[in-house]
Amino acid sequence: MTVMEQRGGYRPSPPPAWQPRMDPAPLLPDAEPYRVLGTEAAAKADPDLLRRLYAELVRGRRYNVQATALTKQGRLAVYPSSTGQEACEVAAALALQERDWLFPSYRDTLAAVARGVDPVEALTLLRGDWHTGYDPYEHRVAPLCTPLATQLPHAVGLAHAARLKGDDVVALAMVGDGGSSEGDFHEALNFAAVWQAPVVFLVQNNGFAISVPLAKQTAAPSLAHKAVGYGMPGRLVDGNDAAAVHEVLSDAVRHARAGGGPTLIEAITYRIDAHTNADDATRYRGDSEVETWRGHDPIALLEHELTERGLLDEDGKQAARDAAEAMAADLRERMNQDPVLDPMDLFAHVYAEPTPQLREQQDQLRAELEAESEGSHR
Amino acid sequence: MTVMEQRGGYRPSPPPAWQPRMDPAPLLPDAEPYRVLGTEAAAKADPDLLRRLYAELVRGRRYNVQATALTKQGRLAVYPSSTGQEACEVAAALALQERDWLFPSYRDTLAAVARGVDPVEALTLLRGDWHTGYDPYEHRVAPLCTPLATQLPHAVGLAHAARLKGDDVVALAMVGDGGSSEGDFHEALNFAAVWQAPVVFLVQNNGFAISVPLAKQTAAPSLAHKAVGYGMPGRLVDGNDAAAVHEVLSDAVRHARAGGGPTLIEAITYRIDAHTNADDATRYRGDSEVETWRGHDPIALLEHELTERGLLDEDGKQAARDAAEAMAADLRERMNQDPVLDPMDLFAHVYAEPTPQLREQQDQLRAELEAESEGSHR
Amino acid sequence: MTTVAVKPATMAQALTRALRDAMAADPAVHVMGEDVGTLGGVFRVTDGLAKEFGDDRCTDTPLAEAGILGTAVGMAMYGLRPVVEMQFDAFAYPAFEQLISHVSRMRNRTRGKMPLPITIRVPYGGGIGGVEHHSDSSEAYYMATPGLHVVTPATVADAYGLLRAAIASDDPVVFLEPKRLYWSKDSWNPEDPQSVEPIGRAVVRRSGRSATLITYGPSVPVCLEAAEAAREEGWDLEVVDLRSLVPFDDETVSASVRRTGRAVVVHESGGFGGPGGEIAARVTERCFHHLEAPVLRVAGFDIPYPPPMLERHHLPGVDRILDAVGRLQWEAES
Amino acid sequence: MTTVAVKPATMAQALTRALRDAMAADPAVHVMGEDVGTLGGVFRVTDGLAKEFGDDRCTDTPLAEAGILGTAVGMAMYGLRPVVEMQFDAFAYPAFEQLISHVSRMRNRTRGKMPLPITIRVPYGGGIGGVEHHSDSSEAYYMATPGLHVVTPATVADAYGLLRAAIASDDPVVFLEPKRLYWSKDSWNPEDPQSVEPIGRAVVRRSGRSATLITYGPSVPVCLEAAEAAREEGWDLEVVDLRSLVPFDDETVSASVRRTGRAVVVHESGGFGGPGGEIAARVTERCFHHLEAPVLRVAGFDIPYPPPMLERHHLPGVDRILDAVGRLQWEAES
Ligand SMILES: Cc1ncc(C[n+]2csc(CCOP(=O)(O)OP(=O)(O)O)c2C)c(N)n1
Ligand SMILES: Cc1ncc(C[n+]2csc(CCOP(=O)(O)OP(=O)(O)O)c2C)c(N)n1
Ligand SMILES: [Mg+2]
Ligand SMILES: [Mg+2]
């Protein structure tokens, strides 16, 4: 019996399992980042929203400046500033409903604060008194996440769980251009698309992963072009245009909430400050690049638009500045107080109940601390 | 000082860093898998190549059948058959030059054999006498890789190293549709594109990862659509059309060798047998699907083409069958011999030199074996 | 244990039953992993669950272990109780970052606000003729990760009881299933409420006076066999089944060793840096003046897990255990 | 050691010098990792290498640790000697599958045909005020993985010598760099050929008669300080710096403990399932009848690494070490 006889006749058909499952074209990002400010789209933007964004941007910038100052004063161990990226930070927080969840990366303190997290509690990780200073459930903000991209699958799982429970909840996950290279990025996007989970991925492409420029991170036409490979739409947006970021995020959130599944959004932005206060950015980039980007400052862009359209006058600016100053003063004052720490907390939350082993260690530390406080030093 | 004053004026330009880095269109796969057999392209195919492919397909099928039989006879612990996928296996081996490297996944015994690895040595892993039976350097075939997708970064690293050394070497890495979900897949493709490494990725999309169908694995239009997200071309090919797979692979290999960087190729195929002999495929798929695919058998497709064009007659078929039978007889005979094993090998290759700790354990086992062979059982 | 023998079942069946009962009792329990749905898992432990509870409660995931565990973290954040299956021991490695950096630490990170009640089922160990990467004993990695519970049953009843307890735990539990005991059979009554054992208690499987074998999981039956064989040599061995590596039941273990004065730790995992070091060290700290001999260890060699045809030389067997018992300095006694 | 003091350098500088000398000596040596090129690494250990040897020899990779180690495997297959930097301890976890399933096993898998001479540099440990995930001591994971060498320097000279030896080794070496010693200074002569130490030899850093402190890496200076402080209590402590956890120098360690009769193992890593268990167990096996007291352990607590403001309570310090020495049953002596 030849193989032919065994297998039946020849079929000139394409492989039976193959049907293109969807038209990829709508999933591809536009060639140019979406912009609102300075374009015709700006006219359609809600003035109240723009003013709200403006106030938040000014407050956010002030927060970045204040937090950076606190590192110099030794009140913060380290601060990864998002100066220059405030439009993304603020728009991410504002695009969500109260019941939604935010999954920030380590740089996104500002997004957490804009969503309502107490400005001091948001800095706990970076001050070093604990790992997370706020209750994630209070404002539905996951802990600031240090291991890059690892929070993305969390966002997918949470969104999926909410959907299974019939809750109308969307998760927004933030990650950097560098983080997009991690395997967790890939796995999270794939799970999200397969499960059609109500999750939005916001990549802040700020040009660098510490010192590594985008060209060494990816060879793709854009990071948003990754979306089609998961079967979700990819969108490209000017990350310094707060109105544009807010609109694109809001669309994606609405789409997700309506059961349309996940979206990947790449926001083109720039980190004006060094990676953190501990970093020396002159080692890997020139001043002129930074200067160019200063000319595309998110606050300036929005301020110009508002001013042009007569939506913002000196009083309005002053009000925004005053609110920002009040926040900064409060932050300064509270950060200048030493946090009250109890070393015994080290054992309190490792498990629901400490293991017998931990109880022994707890006793040991307690005895040491008592000896110490009794001054009975060796 | 307002932020405006501080930052300089408004610029209605797009974000300064943004330029689309390349036209994504050429990176996208065609809507239909590429086919040669039964199309006009077949006329251009080299008859010698087609005959060579045919002989290898027949031999490959016979190898799959024989290896599966060996599992029933207890001569192989397990065999993941590639029956139905022989066109991919064979074309992968034949598209490479001698100096190139093949990185097979655990299912790709056949590709290793088609590349020249001894048919018995290729089964060592599955027989269980050692983990890899062949010298990877002899035919430049990496060990059959069990942890899915983990061999892909190896292929990238090797190709990159070869290029750095000025060697004209291409690496071809094979992976399944399921494996494409792993983080290592993503990281490997990204490194390859950033480094413009001379590597070709061949995804055999056989519709299943054990029991999990493609629709639960990905929501993408095709797996080949992932390529654009890395900045490399994605190609879609009928994986049961040996001439098409060979051509697409050869093009990609040539492109890589010429410095054009990596390519991702998705071959649409089907696993006719169960996942392994230990699997019960009736639990997750119906007979009719299998039957449909039997009608698109890679050997039948090529045999028909060759016969139609008068390139293959009964003698030619018989010669292919005879060669396959000879291989199978040799395989049977040699696999029916018990491998000669030395338990002391357990310690021989853990390090270049055994650690003192291993030497002690070596002595212990040696003493036990001596006691055993002296019959001085406890 | 007060279980009433009713009908014989395999360990795999007991595990399936535990999953089923947990899912029936609590709608928050979700099973997820590779091939756990339609196929029922490569070991059939999740057999029938997708049918009974639907695909949303027992889900075939994409093939990506970090993604499986990572999404389970998010699900747990939202109040679910994911039970994750890692298909084989070595295929849990891609999920290590999620495990170490998040699963084990989220409760502590958030001062108890965000507990993660995730059960991670890992079929582990050798003796089944598996090809490379299918027979690892990776418990040392889990033990060295604070914030995890590490549990492993050795009997059919414990498989049920401990898995129920693991799923009920508000902490993450790495639940190690000894592959080669999946088909071990025993009589056991799943209706008995007592069959839910608390996590953290070792059990004396066999009483003896001469020395204690401290062991767990797949090595428990081997130690019991060794204890039988030891009677010929005049040794009356006690066998302690740890059942839980974290938390560790110092009380039961130390009490036994204080009674017998000698101990051997037995496990499949590699010796160097393996669980036995910890166990021997803590037993010695606690029982030093009761010890007639150093606590010895019988473990897998410090090598990558061998190919099937050589694994019998690697696995701790009766002879190797008895050899170790023989080296417990019996002369010193008289 | 016969190094001649010439000029003071930090440990970080010695490491840079070792990389530079290794790259100059062998064109197969390639450095790769996140920020190792233009920036010179976040700890500046690779400073100047990209400039001197070019981007192809010292490469800023994409941000993906499994990809870094996985491509290094492929590069090693082709005859290169990759030196991989993991930016921080906890960021090596994503690479664990590549490490455990391939790096540690490829030589064995191929019967020696395909060795992987890869050096994996991992800055580790705490005491630098790092935020979460920047202070882990993950050596227990590496020790439990057969096929790896695990090395960690405590002095400037050893940093140079051991890193040269690691890069020269035909086996994969996990090279653990104690972060808080990066800026420790010492006089040391890089031109001295003796400065390349073989891997696998412990060294007695301080001789003493009363008890042995067995330690490594960041805890070595702490133990030396404790030994000084102990003189007040009348204890003359010996300090053994292991330098290499795998292979383990049983000879040096056992000889010391046999001399002193008492031992404490000191490390930052968590105690439970940490290196100390293995060390205490093997010392006890070898020196049982010389021991006046059980080998004790002073280690980090079994908790996730604490936030900066609390880390001093976690890290083994002089007092805790002396407390342990005090519990070595000195009464029994008299
Ligand atoms: C898994 C992991 N690897 C490495 C690091 C160290 N690290 C912290 S930030 C950073 C760069 C991140 O770049 P990007 O994702 O672009 O975010 P950005 O800093 O620009 O906001 C690196 C490498 C980390 N935090 N996690
Ligand atoms: C990292 C990892 N996870 C899980 C497995 C177990 N496993 C072996 S084959 C397989 C399915 C693979 O599917 P696919 O990649 O499509 O390849 P195919 O079997 O179809 O050739 C699974 C889950 C594995 N080998 N490696
Ligand atoms: Mg960035
Ligand atoms: Mg498949």
C-alpha cells in the first residue's frame, strides 16, 4: 500500500484548519501618534476635563519636584521621577472609574496619587519604612511594582476575575518601554487577549530603560505594533498631550468595559529627570535631547491650549499653583516627621498566623529589643 | 514663574523622538498561507529537490511509525510523533547548510534525523539511557529541548556569536504553537531582532498544545502576525506542503545569512497522532477533524505533484519505500538491543572535574555496585 | 487520624475529590493550568471538573507558567482562590519570579491587606521513568522562600485532607504531589470530616525505639519498607512523615529523636543544599544531648536527575537507608 | 595568600579590573546585561569596558533576564565565555528556568560535549538601604542546583582572583557579589599572579581556639568584628571565610571545627532552608565527636527582606553572633 492509497487522494485545498481569524488592519496603530492639543480635535475636548487635567498636571509636577527635593534632604531613600511624563500619569488615573483598578509600575507614584492615594503613603516604599504604604483596596491601586512587567499578569487576572464575578471593572496596567521586553509582558498580553479580559495596557515609552535607549530595546516599528500579535488593537499616542492620552485611554477603558477586550497603548513621552536621583543621566544622553523635549512639555502644551481658548487665565493658573503648593507643603511637613516603626512588624504579616519558627524568632527579637531599651547592651 | 515661562513656549510638533522606524507592511504575513504544490509556483520548483523531499518524507513517516511501534514494544519510554508534520521536519533540515545549526523542540526528532543525526542516537532521550544521545557539534543539532521555547534564546545567542566571530552561520529554531505563549519566545524574538541575529524561527502550528486548541492559546490573526511587533518579517506557510515550507525557510535562511536579520515563520499543519503514545487524543478532538487533515497529507500532496509531472513513477516510490524500510529495520534491530549503561556516568559530566562532594558520592555508589555484583546483598 | 476505611481509592482520585469538594463548597475556588480542563490534566487529577463546574471554574490556560501564576495572583487579589497546576516540577521554574517576588510576599508587602490564597499544585519527584525535566524534586527552592507553606502528602487520606486544607488556607501553599504515589491505593472515607488535616503537623507513621527516619512524600513508603526490613537487623525504626515542610513540626520530630537518640533524614531531593540539611541541623540544635550519633542524610545524589534507566541508582532505596542506619554508631551504645 | 599590598582599591574596582583583564586575555570573554555598556552598570562594575572593547564585547541587552541568560547559553555553545550581569539579586529570578533547566545541566545532558562556561554575576544581600527586591540573599537556590559553582568573595583581592577564576572555569559559576562590600577598600596588587585563587578553597581569616565562625561574603567582616568584640568575653574565635559554597571546602571547615569544638554558621540569607542548615549538618556529620555543643546558626529571619528602615534588625550583627557563641554550652567544658 503506498502512502497515497493509505491516505486518500490529493486535495488542492488550503490547509483545512486555516482561516484568517480576523482582519489585522484595525489592530494596527496609526503611523503617527494621536494628538489632540494643537489640532482640530482639541475643539471637541471637554473644557472641564481639560481644566481638571491641567490642575492635576501642575500638582503632579510639583509632587515630582518635591519628592526629588526630599531625596536630597535624606527624607526619601530614592525617587524615580516622572517629570515630563505627568500627562500619562494623570490621564491614567483620570480615565478610570472609581470601581476600576490601577496597576502602577515603580515609577508611577504620581498615577497612584492622582487616583487618590495619600501622597505620603504613596512614598512609603521609597522612604523605606515599609514596602507598600497604602491599602490597595482603598483606592483600588495595586502596590507600586518593582520587578518590571510582573504586575501586568496581575492586572489581567484581576480583570478576568471581576468579569467572571459579573462586575463592571476595568484594570489599567502601566509599564515602561524597557519592561515590554520581559516575558511577563508577553504572557500578560496573551492571556488578556485569549480571555478577552477588560484590561488596558499603557506603555510609557520614555525613550530609555535607565541608560538603554529604545533602539537597543526593540527593533519594532513601534511598541504598539506588538498588539496585533496578540489579537488586540494597538494605539499610539503623544504621551505629552494629556488630552490625547486621556481620550485614547478612555476609549480603551470603555471598549474593555463593554466586553471588547484589551487594548495596548503606547504613549510617546520622555523622562526629563535622571532615572532616579541616584542616576547620572549625562553618562548616556546629551543635554540637547532633554532640551528638545522640554519644548514639548506636557504642562506647557495644555496651558497653551487652555490659554488660547480662553479657558484659563492668570487666576486659574494661580489657583492650580496654590493647590500644588499646599500639597507640597503638606507633603514636606509630613515627610519631615520620622515614621513610627515597630520592628516586631517584621513578623506580623508573613503569614496569616506566624509559624512556630517565626514565633521563636519573634521572641528572640523582642528579647533583643528589650535588652537594648534597658540599655543592657553587651 | 509659571510652568510655561519655565519650560519655554508651546510646540505644536509631534513628540520629538517619534519617527516611524520602518514601514510595517512588509513585515506582515499574507492573508493566506503560502503554497507551492498544486499552484503555479510548483512548476518553478527544482525536480531534484522535490524528489529529495519526497524520499525524506517517506523515510520520516516510516521513522514516526517505527518509533511509535517501539513504544508499544517497551523499547522506547515515550514518543511524541510528528506524523502529519513531516513536511516541516524535513524541510527544516534541508533548508540549512552544513555549517548551520538546528535547534529542535522535543517533538522534532525527525528534523534531527533528517539533518544527519543517527536515528538511534536521536532516540536516546526517549529511550531513557541518557538525556542526549548525540554530539551536538557533529551535525550542529542542539539537544532536543523539553522545556518549551527555552531553546529559542539559545539559537539567538549562537547565531549572534557566530556573526560576531565573522562566521557565515544561520540558526534555525523550531517551536510549537503552544510554545509561542511562553515568555522565552518573546524574549528570544526580541533579542534576535535587536541584534539582527541570523536566526529563523519556525513555529509548527499543529493546532494543539497537548489538548489545548489554538483558540485557547492565542487570539491573534495568526502567530506570524507577532513578527511585526519585533520588527521582523512574519511568514505564513502551508506546513503540509513540503515545497512551500522548504522555499519559505530557504528564503529566510538566505535573508539571515545575508545580514537581513531574523524571520518568523508559521507553518499551518496538524498532529495526526496523539500528543505522545501516552496521550488519549479522543478526549479533546474528534475523528472527523483528523480525517479532514489526513486528506491534506504532506506525502500525498507531494506524491501527487511528482506523479502528475512525471517526476515519480512506481519504481521511484518503491525506492523511497525501500530506503525507508531499510532505515526502519536498522532502527528496530538496534533499538532491540539493550543499551550498555554505566551507572558511574551519573557523576562523570556534572562538572569538568567532580567536586569533592561528588567524589564521595561516586565512591559510595561504586561500593554499592560492587557489593551488588558480588551478590553480597543485604 | 480517625478516618474510617470505606473504599479504596488512588491518591490521584483523592486529589480529584478534594478539588471537587472544595469547588462545590466555595465558588471562589478556581482551577487553572495547562490541560486541566478538557483533558483533565496529564495525570487526570482535574478529571471531570470542567464538565461539572464549567470552563470558567476549571480553565485551560495558554502555555505559560509565569502567566498562569501571575494571573492567579490577580484573581486572588479580587477574592478568588485559584488552584494552579504546574504540569511537572521543572515546568514550575518559569513561574519562580512570580512565586518568589509576589506570591510569597504580597501579604507582607501590604501589611496583611492583600493576602493571596493560592494553591500551587506541583507533581514532583522521580521513579516514574520520566524523561529529563519530568522528575525534579524542587522542594528546597520552596522551603527557602519565606511566605510560602510547603506541603506534601504521602497517603491517600492526607492527599485529600491536606489539599482541602491548602485550598482553605489564606496563605499561598505549594502543594507537592509525589508523582509516583498517584496510583498508590488505600481505603479512605472522604465523607469523614476529620479527613481535613491541619497544615503543619507531622505524624509518626510507625513507632520504633532504635532510630527515627524523618521523611516525607514519595520517600515515606520507602522508609516504611526499610523499617520492616530493619527488623531483621534488630533495629526497631520509627518513621516520621513530615507532611508539611513549612511550617515545620519541630515538636513531633524532636520528641521522636529524643526518644530514639538517632535519626536519618530521607528524601529524593539532592542532598547538598536540600531539605535534609535544614532538618538535620534543627534536630541537632534541639536534641544534641540526646543524640548518640550525628543525624545522617540519605538523599538523591548532587547531580541533575538521571535518565530513566539509571534513576534507581539515584533514588534513596531500602538498602541505602539501612546502610545509613548501620552507620549510626551503634557500638557507642554498649 | 601572598598578595603584595600595592595600592588601595574598592571591591568594585577590583571586579572591574578582573573583567578587563579577562577580556584582554581572552577574546571569547563577552560581558552582557542591563546597562552594562554605556552606563557601566548601576554599580559601575563594568565601567569603561564598552569603550575599551566595543559594544560587541560589552553589550547593553534588552531588559529581559531570561533572554540575557538564554542567549548567553547559545553564545557559550558557540565557544564564547559570556559574563552575564543580573542587575540585582531578585531580578535574577526570571532567569531561573534557563539557569536550572539548561545552564546547570547542559554539560551533563551532552555527556560533556557541550560545556557552558558562563559566569553569572549577581550583586546580592542587604545593608544598602535598598527598596524591596534589591536586597535578597538567594544563594540557597543556587546551592540546591547541581551543576553550578557558587562563589562569593569577601575581600578586594578575592573579588579579583575569584572572578578571574570564575571566568576561566569551564563550568557555569554563579558569582555572588556582596553589594555592601562594593565600596570596601583594601590594598591589593592586581599584577600579582597569585591573586587568581582556585575556586573551592575556604580560608581561615582569623585564627582562634574557642569556637569557629563559619561564614562568607558580606558576613565575613561582621564576623571578624564579632571576633574582636569576643575577646572581651574571653573567647578567641576563629573565622572561616568559605569563599565558595559549591564546591564546599569540607577539609578546611572540618579541620577548624575539630580544633575548636564549637561552631556558629553566620549568613544574611534566611535561616530556614538556607545555606546554614547544609553547613551545620555536614560539619556535624564530620565532627560529631569533637563537638561540645550543636552547631548554631545566626541568619536572617525567615521573612521577606525588610524595608530599609528595619533591615538592621534583620541582619546578623555582632551582638547576635556573640549571643549565639554564648549559647555554645561553655559550662559543659569545665
Ligand atoms: C525584572 C527587573 N529587572 C531589572 C530591574 C531593574 N530596573 C529598574 S528600572 C529599570 C529600567 C526600566 O525601564 P522602563 O521599563 O523603560 O521604565 P522607566 O524606568 O523608563 O520608567 C531597570 C532595568 C527591575 N526593576 N526588574
Ligand atoms: C515550560 C514547559 N511547560 C510545560 C511543558 C509540558 N508540555 C510538553 S509538550 C506540551 C504541549 C506543547 O504544545 P506545542 O508547543 O504546540 O507543541 P506540540 O506538542 O504541538 O508539538 C506541554 C504543555 C513543557 N515541556 N515545558
Ligand atoms: Mg523607559
Ligand atoms: Mg502544537
